[in-house]
Amino acid sequence: MALTPTRSAAEALDSQDPLAHKRDEFFIEEGTIYLDGNSLGPAPKAVFDSIDRTMREEWAKGLIRSHNTAGWFMLTDTLGDRLAQLLGAGEGEIVVCDTTSLNIYKTLHAALSMKPGRRKIVAEGTSFPTNLYMAEGVRSTLDGATLALEGRDGDRIEDMIDADTAVVMLNHVDYRSGVIRDVKALTKLAHERGALVMVDMCHSAGVIPVDLHDLNVDFAVGCTYKYLNGGPGSPAYAYAAKRHHGKFTQPLSGWHGHAAPFKFEQSYRQGEGARALLCGTQHTLSMRALQSGLAVFDDVEITDLYSKGRALSDLFVQLVESFADDFGIGFYSPKDGTLRNGQVSLTHAEGGYAIVQALIARGVIGDFRQPNVMRFGFTPLYLRFADVWDAANHLYEVMKTEEWKEDRFNVVNTVT
Amino acid sequence: MALTPTRSAAEALDSQDPLAHKRDEFFIEEGTIYLDGNSLGPAPKAVFDSIDRTMREEWAKGLIRSHNTAGWFMLTDTLGDRLAQLLGAGEGEIVVCDTTSLNIYKTLHAALSMKPGRRKIVAEGTSFPTNLYMAEGVRSTLDGATLALEGRDGDRIEDMIDADTAVVMLNHVDYRSGVIRDVKALTKLAHERGALVMVDMCHSAGVIPVDLHDLNVDFAVGCTYKYLNGGPGSPAYAYAAKRHHGKFTQPLSGWHGHAAPFKFEQSYRQGEGARALLCGTQHTLSMRALQSGLAVFDDVEITDLYSKGRALSDLFVQLVESFADDFGIGFYSPKDGTLRNGQVSLTHAEGGYAIVQALIARGVIGDFRQPNVMRFGFTPLYLRFADVWDAANHLYEVMKTEEWKEDRFNVVNTVT
């Protein structure tokens, strides 16, 4: 069986792709089809020289002076302002710092501090686990606080937001399925009921259009190592809407969030705007790597990226549909491309993990998420339509030959 | 006036220095005398290739697989265990992660969780400010918690530890003066009174002998970008004594601290040992840079480093003493070398900041700390006795010629 549309048809789409040249800005090894940019983005080529310069010039030669002369100390703000342009936020509303987990803790606390009479956090039960763990951490430090999960303590968030709800924690895009949630409508509802909204944008920033002002959320967080290609463990970010500046507190009150960090005062005085979400000294090499990741977006429109991402993933859906039923492959993500970001997740009752491993051995890198989800991210900056065709064809071959049943693909690693 | 001992005498000490060869492992620019290794250590030469390999091989080629194949995911533990060897701790007692500020928050909470009937945190009022700010943050999240500062709420910590004291936060070495505190005796006292001890080792680790088991502290934190030469913003560490493993909780309960991070469970279950102090995804490039910093210690004994550091700083004291009174220079650090780490801090009523700037212009890099403290770190891994002599001589000339009064040295930067 030959898959339709044909590989030639996919190649034809590549030849007309106005974003095709962006692939050259990344290091992608020959023979690798990288469908895991939704977990860790590949390396922008510019990062190698940038980090080398940071080490040899800024650190080795500039030494401690580089906090000023190379702008290290303010990277939290300069990177935050750059990110704000991508995410429809304003200057001073985003800081780049720490990890997503920590920024969840800070922003949930910030929201709760603004709603002293309310004690409930409402979240999606399908959230990435650390979001729920951090919400538990917040709850543990606030007398009488509660955490209610959609799907566990209620069916729909719409029905769970009540007069005791301080903050609703949403995911702009679900990490397993790629489904886009209607954050704008939920935020409107939450506000009508007197609650605030914090949204996690790990799986939306850099791949679908995001306009934080239009969504009207109160706080937001996200990581930068996925679609923003900031590198392994690159720093996260936190957003606080300008209307709330100066009106919240959060307990991770480290010196970088102080109004005057170098006055070395004995008591904490909160810094301005989103700077009140800063805590300790940031990881400079990782911050600089992110700078290269963000620079890739300088000459592209997110709307164009989104269109291409949809077209890539729609092609994958179309190709896989032609053989899915024959091999027990199910669609975890909706087939309708308007409902998801550029991710397509599939299921397989017995073989999810092993199928992903067999594909990796063929150079097609996706990932597996418990209990049975195979995730494939279609990131428009560096993927070609021909790659999508090849990936679908490899999947077809892995299933048809039952290659995935080989023992070597059924050894579970520590980290999957 | 020529300083005594002479430069030739200093050179003679260099020629007999068994650690002299270590300097070659660092990048130190010709003409720079770096006395700020107590703020940011210089670059170990090995770091350039190490980070280049991390970027080009592990990230660019290994991609997401490197969490396993390159050991990224477990760097928190492998680096922690390496550090444990330097600090007299055991395997599984130290994790490398996040920032000092955050680790203070976690360990203070951990200590308080073990003393539910007690609500007081006792700390030194002279602590680096972020320590106090983070203690305020902890206090703000715990009903009835209080924070008492030595020098503000009591004269001596010895007299402040009472039946309500849950945890005493100490500094092994004072960041302004370099004075070593008797942590062992204070810990004994605190334990006798039923309190726990958390110690900050930012200014002791890597420069004076540290034996956490002998000190018998309960928790500890520290940064790695000073004497451990991990690079700008390199990750911090947290120690939890084995006897407390499994007996504390802390609210920054992110997925890396979970007992089974990749099972993606909906509720938090704390990981083993010090891993319960982990939170989110770590900053890989910064973690790898620290690895090069720690490797420098592979073939040296801390006791030898300490002896040389003392000799270097004693020489500086001796040289400065010969002209200090003539120019209004005071000793903020004790002159007695047995009382301090390798740091000598001086004071000057009007000129502290400007004198430091004038020295920097001459290639002698120290730093300034409010209100009038000039800090000079004498780090034994790469400093020569001749450097010490030159530094003292530059200081003498800056004072004698009143060079520090020039306008250009009196412009205060944002970050000092």
C-alpha cells in the first residue's frame, strides 16, 4: 500500500512554503525527523556562537562586571519584554526567570493574595502534573485553602467557579492532546464570578497566536524550551497584567524582586510590576541560549507559523487515518485541525511506548505520555511536508511489520 | 614609600607554592588581578569545550534523548553527590538545583514542618538580604510564624534560641567580613534547645574546610558561582541530613521532587532523601558549567587551599596595615587570619565605592557592599602572592595620588 496523498504531493507543498527557509536556522541532523519540538526544541544554529561569546568574553574576560556591561542582571526584563511582543503583552508585564513550576507557585499565591476572602483554586485535572503539585504546595501554605480539579471534583470548570474561588488555573493548550481551550470565554466567566485566572502557555506560546491582553487573563506562566527553542532547561516566564501591578504579593520574595536589590535593606520591599515575581539570581548561560531561540521569531508572523503548523498536522492526520484502523491506532487528539495546536497524539492499547521507541530507532522522534499516548509535535519553523509524509510512512511500516514488538523497543527507560 | 614585605618576597612565596599550577586551569586575562572570586569565580578553561559539546552533541544531536543518554535528568543528583564529597556529606544528601533564595525557602519550610509546635525562625541580622527576605516569605505563609533577627531583636543568637524556636538560620561565613561563625557550637546549642539549624555556605564551600556531618547541621544551602566557579548564575544546592530524610515536607513540590516523576500521577508523593527538595526542570547549560567548576577540585585538598588562602590574605593585611591609617582605611574584617575565610574587607568613610572603581580601572577587581565595605577575596586556586602584592600597591597608589576622587570613579552603576 502506498500512502495518499503521495510523497510528491508533500514535496510540492514544501516547494511553495514561504517559511521553508527558516529550517536553515536550526541544526537538524540528516536523517532525523524531529516531532518532539513540543518537548524540547532543536538548537538554533546561532546559539553556538552566542554561548561561546558569553563564556569567553562576558564571563572569562568581563567577569563580575558583565552583570552591568553585558546586561546580565536585567536579562529577566529584556527577555521578558521580547517575549511580550510574541504574546500580546506590554513592557514590564513579563519577566523571564526560574522554572514553570516555581512561576505557578508565585502567580497562584499572587492571585490568592488579591482575593483574601476566597480560598479555592480551581484547575483542570488533566493538567501537566507539576501544575497540580505546585497548586497543592500553595494550598499547603494557606490556611483553609482548597484545590478542586475538573474531572475529579466537578465535570466542567464552567460549573465549578463559585463565590469561594480565588483563582482558576487553565492550560491554554492541553499537553497530551494539543487541544486549545477557550481561555478567553472562561476568563470572562471567571471574572464575572469574581475570580482571577492564571493560564499555562507551555504548549501555545510560539506555535499558535497568543494575545494575553485579548484573553484578558490576570496571570500567566510558561516554559521556553519547547516551541520557543530556548534549549534544555531554559528559563520559564511569568506574566502579571498591568492592572494588577503593585496589588499582589507572593512569598518567593528574593532579592531580585526587591525594589532596590543593591541597597541591601534588611526588609523586603516589592519591586515594580512583574519584577515582583522575580526571586534569586538567574542562570545566565541558559538565559542567553533563550535569546537565540527568541531571535528566530524576529522575521516571522505567528499567524503564518500557525497556518503551516495546521497544514503539517492535518496532512499527518490524513495519512494516518488511511491505516489507523488496521493496526488499532486511535486518535487522542481531535482530527479537526481548528481545535488543536500543531500536535497530533495517537493511542495504541498495548504498544504506545514501544511504537514510539521503534520510530525513534528509525530517526522519527516523538514521545510517549502515560498511559498510552504517543505525541507528535508538528512545529512549523523547521519541519517539511515531506518529513510529515516520511514520519507517517515509518509509522505505517512499524505497524505493518510489527517491528514495535521487538524486545529492544520494550525496555522502559527511567525518563520516557 | 615601598611596601614591605617586598614584591620579591612575594615572588619567592609563589615559587614555593604547591598549588601554583592550578592557575593554568583558569582563564585569567593578562593584567587582571581578580579579587572578586567571592562574588563570581573566573572561568575554568575546561568549561568552553564542555559547554560546546553539550550544545552541539547533547542538545543539537541528542535532542530530547539526552535527558537519558547524557544524564541530564539526574544532574541534580550526580552534581549533588560530587559536591557532597567536598562538603563532608553523604550520597543522596545534597541536590543541585534552583537558586540559593529558593533553597532557603524550601529548607526553612522543611525545618518548620518538623517542628509543628514551634513557630520562630531565628537569623542573623547581618545575613545577605535575600536570606532575610526569603525567611519573611516563609513567615508570610505560616500562620503565627515569627522571624527574629540577631542585632535587631536580640544581641546574640545564643540568647535568642528558645522553646518556640523551630529553626536557626546561620551563615557559615559572613558575606561582608569573611568571618567564620562557630556553626558547630551553635548547632549543638540549638539542638539542646530542641531547634533545628539551616546553614548558608555560600562563602565557605570551596574555600575553607567544610564537614557537614561534623557540624551536625540539619539543612544547608549554598550557591556555586563564587568559590566553586560554576559560572554566572550557576545552580545552587540544598542539603538535608540523612537522619531527616522522609520526615519533612516543603511546599515547592514540583514534579522533579516526586517519587515517580514520569508516572504522571495527579497527586504529589515526595521523592526520597534530598530529592524531596527538587522542584522543576533544571537549567542544563548552567548545570554543565558547574561540572567543570567542580572538576577543578578533583586533585586538591581543601585544607591546602585554605592554608594558601590564609597566607594570601594575611599578606594583604600586612601590606595594607603599613599605610591604612595614613589614608583613613579601616579593617572591617578581623586582621587575625584564623577568624576569617580568604576574604579581607576594608572600609573608607567617603570613598569606599570610588576606591573600588579606581582599582578596577587598574585591573584590580574587588567589589563594594553597602554602606562602606570594600571586599577583596583571596581565592587560592588562581591567585599568586605577587598578585596580592600588586593589589596592595595599587591600593596604596590610588590613595596616595587621590585618584579615587576623580569624577569617573564616582558614578554609581545600577549593579555594584
